[in-house]
Amino acid sequence: MTSLPGEGEQGGSTAASRPVVCARCGTPADGPQPVTWTCSVESGVRRYFCESCSRENLRAIEGRLDSAWW
């Protein structure tokens, strides 16, 4: 499953309708869905992390810890 119920291509909100900003440092993305960024779903909320924040916290991400722990 790659999307939450109700977030299919036909309905729901998409990342293209909102600007993507790093949930950790606040860096804005250059495009609608940056390929090199990490996407995490925490408590049903989709959060994006820039390359720098993703690299700095790789072990926590792989350990599936919520971003509140890093």
C-alpha cells in the first residue's frame, strides 16, 4: 500500500497542491515532490525530510522511530 485510504490519484489532497517543506529544518523543496527527499507517514500524517536531515538521521529512520525521537 503506497497511499492512505482516500488519497488515490482521483481524489484527496496531493503534494502538488501544497508546497513541500522539510518537517525537521523547514527547508522548502524546489519542486512538488522532490525525488531525493524522504517521505514518512507518522500517525497518519505524511511528513517530508530533506536530503540533509535524512542523512543525519538515517539510523533512526531505518529503525522506524518517529521523528520526535530524533
